[in-house]
Amino acid sequence: MKYQVKYDPSYSMLVVNLEPGEQITGEAGAMTYMTPTVEVRTRKREKSILGTLANTLIGGQSFFVNDYAAVGGAGEVALVAAPVGDIAKLGVQPGRGYIIQKASYLASSQSVDLDIRWEGFSKGLFGQGLFMIKTTGQGDLFINTFGAIDKHELAPGQELIVDNFHLVAFADTCNYNVERIGGWKETIFSGEGFVTHIRGPGDVYIQTKNLKEFADWIWTLIEPNVQKQSRAR
């Protein structure tokens, strides 16, 4: 499967060229254009027997994906994500998958399994409404970020503490633990909240911008007008 990432790093778009019979799975709503030879099928991606646990942890959300298949000859499909940032390809292999934020998932090969119902979920909620997807199998996995991608290669035993809103993905060879930063005072007033403590070996991918902080900044600009309109009613 041939692909190209255009307009990176800030306004990245993934363009995939499909040969007849080839297909790629993408996040629902990510398609910007496709040729008439591409057929789309939408499905809910779920796996494993821990559905009740997973649905509780993710607040009842469902993870829908689209399968784009070239059925009438070669085709092309372009995929983007809402955040302004970068797109990267990760190689998933047997025995070496990744754990990624659901919000960071963009697309993957059909041979890559996306599991939102895995036992590792019981290790932590990842804080602030975030939840993770475990990817296994063999193939290409495309992730998107808000801002640039900052990659860290952890040696065995090497550790890194990552703010949850900056965490994009990490290799499933890593050990991890979700925890508060410091005591309750630090959790409430430091602006950091919950973090993920990751121990190598494996790669860790971080995004340089924080979507929650960006949303909070936007709110500081529009809040005076909102309050003004509320008082005028």
C-alpha cells in the first residue's frame, strides 16, 4: 500500500493509494476526499470479552471506523484529523504493538487489530476522560498529533513521566502506571493533573501541544462575551 503525508508538519494529510482489492481502515469522519473507485463501509470496532468494563471506562462511547476498499480499480483516499499537527506511521509487528490514545488514531492496515476492550484498561483511567486503544497484529498504523511529534526511545529500565494530554502512544513492551503528580495540592493547582509513568524498553510518542489547554485558552477569550450576553437577557 503506497501512501504520502502531505502538508506536514502543521497541516498534515494522509493520502493513500489503493490497488484493486486493497483497503485501509480509518477513523470515522477523517475522510477528506476519495476517488469513485473506493467503497466505504462503517462498522463499530470492538474486541475481547471485557466489553462491560471497557464501556464503563470510556463512558459508553463506541469506536466507529470506516473501511475504504478499492473495488472498481485502483483508488485514492485522503484522511485528516481535526487537531492541527503531524502524522506519523508506526510499524506494528507480532510481539510489538502500541497503546495509543483513541483521539490520536487516524488509520491502519486491515491486518492491524484495534482493541478498546483489553485487560490493561484496568490499570488506570488515564485521567480527564481519555482512553486508550491497544494495537496488535502486523501492518501500518498512522497516528496524528496536536502539534509536533516528540519521540523518545526508552532503554530497559529507563523512565519517563508524561502528562496525559500530551501522551500519544507508547510501545506495549513498556510498563506503565497512571498516577497523580505529587500530592492533591499539586494535582489541583499545578495544572498537570494525572500523568502516566512509563518504563522502557520501548518508544514513547508525545505531542507538543495540549488540546485541553488550547480549549481553556479559547474559553478565556470568549467567556467575557458569553457572560455579557447572559446578563443582557
